[in-house]
Amino acid sequence: MKTMGLYVHIPFCKKKCFYCDFPSFGNMGEKYEAYAIALEHEIEERAKTCGEYQVNTIFFGGGTPTVLSEEVLGRLLAKIKESFTVAQDAEITIEANPGTLNLKMADALAQRGFNRLSMGVQAWQNRLLSKLGRIHTIEEFQENFQNARKAGFENINVDLMFALPTQSFSDWAETLEKITALELEHISAYSLIIEEGTPFYEKFQKGELVEIEEELDRKMYHYAVEFLAKQGYHQYEISNFARAGRESRHNKVYWQTEPYLGLGLGAHSFFDGSRFHNPYDLDQYMLAQGDITTLEEEKETVTQQEAMGEFMFLGLRMTKGVSFEKFRKRFGVEMMGIYFEAIDEFVHKGLLYQTEEKIALTEKGMDLSNQVFAGFLL
């Protein structure tokens, strides 16, 4: 069978963080059940188009999925398993922000079939968590983490952020030291990007928030790469680090341009040669009640040229790079026949290295990755 991934968007939080530009809402408990019903309808309808596919990865993201009850989350996962062909060994991840994960919830999630947890920690210092608008303290995270371990979760990711306003290098070093001491399986580390439409952006425009200098940003990143390697975390993508065998299978679906469906508000899909997304308006999404003809927006067929470009720049996010053989098998042409000039240029600039089997980013290329990626968009 062909394989695919599923992303399920839960657009609710206790409170929206100051830097977040995802489609999500705080204090909307009255909408939870109606949204879940609409999502169940979409699951049923989407599954009708996926008879040839086996689902290998499922990711419940948000928002904060764990603001929903364990009963509702279990119901949604059960509906997916009932409607789609889900692999026995599927990786099933749920995001669970600290402050929403007690032992009862963690136990229920594990019993209902979730086998991977992703927790948004961001920083170890409570003053920084407060500045970010996070709802939790680091003490609450530690309690939640222990609850997850007690419930049997053996595959846990944490998200961290660096280059935060007022964050010092020693803050970042402490965060990495404390997090790795927990011996979790996966770490994602992202540089803060101030996005339009967020409270952080408004403060930035008013001069009330100052970005960290680029030099410190890069120092923090390079320190993380070196420190995490010493602690046994292999860097397999620009921002992602894992212990052996614990790479995120779901994220690799995106980076390897494999098919996936996004379910829920504003969720994006790449499926059957087309790209599209669901509405961003919550009431519009719920009124659709899973009607695919109403849900799909900005649907476009991905051309061969676009597909090759995405295969290159998403694949180059991964440290193993892009294989000449896999490119040939996917597109029926030689990579060098299409991208010789770009590859030659970036190799000479020291941004890519080339072997007989592949091309991949150098350390310098990691820092200037956007420049490299742009070179593969014909």
C-alpha cells in the first residue's frame, strides 16, 4: 500500500502565547464539542479518498490539544482508526503543553493509543516563560514530564526557543543542560521569529521589544548543535535532534515530500498531487461538517517543476541531504541535469558538499539555508 501521514489541528488554548501566529484561540471552551463533531465528519469524508493508503504517522497539534478532555481526544483517535487504515506500529503524537497534563490525562492518552508526546517547554527560566505568555512554570513542566513517564510514555519531545528578548547565552546553556538531564528522546530547538499579527510584533513595532543580535542568535544555535551531540542527540534536521531511533517519523513525511492530509481548522494538505488547505474561519469550518467541496481552499495541482523544487529544499533541511538516486526514482530525470548550476554555485561557496551519492548542507550552509533553498526554486 501507499503510505501517508495525518495532521489533526486542535485550535484551542487556555491562553494564546505572545509570539504565536498559528490559527488558535484562547478561552473558547463552549466551542470544543461542536468542533470535535465537525472534525469527526471531516475524518469520515477524507478517509473515503484514501482507500489505497496506509497511515503511518498521526500528529495532533495546535493550539493545545490537551485542553480537550481525554474522552474527546480518545474519540477523535478512535474515529481515525475506524475510518482509515492505520499501521499497527504507527507513530501517534499529541502536543501537550505543560499546565494541561496531569497524571490522569497522561494515563488516558497512553491507554487510548497515543505513543509519542510533544511538550512546548521553550525556556527553563520562569521570567522568560512569563515574557512569552506561557501558562506554565518550569516546575509545572517537570511535574508534567514525570506524569508522562509514569503513564508509560517512552518517546517524548520538547520544543525549545532561543534568541528570545532578554535571554542571555547562560540562560540558553542552562536550558539545554537541564533539559538533557531529563534524558528525553527528542529535542526541537527554534530561533524566535517575530511574526506579524502577534502581540510580540506590535511591541516590536512600538520599540518595546528588542530582537537579539544575529551574532548571539548564531552563537546559541552552534552551541546547541555541539552540546546536544555530546549528550547523545544526533542532529538530523536543521532544528531537530534525537537519540538513536527516535527521529520524528511524522516530520520526515513533510521533509521527504510524502503525502499527508491536514484535518481541522486551517490545516494544510499535500495529497494526490495537489496542495490545499482548510478554511481559517472557525465558524465556517464547523458549518462545513466535513463537506470536502466546502473545506478545500486554494487547491492547486503541483507541477513537476514545483515538486522537484520542494523535494530539494525540504530534503536539504535534513542533515543526510538529498540522494541522487531518490531524485531519479521520484522524477525520472537526473538531479544534476536540472540543478547543475545551483549545485555547482553552492558547492563553490561552501554552502553545500557533494559526494557520489548525495548533496547536503555544510555547517555554513545551515546558517545560510534560506539562500540555498531559494536557489532550487526554478
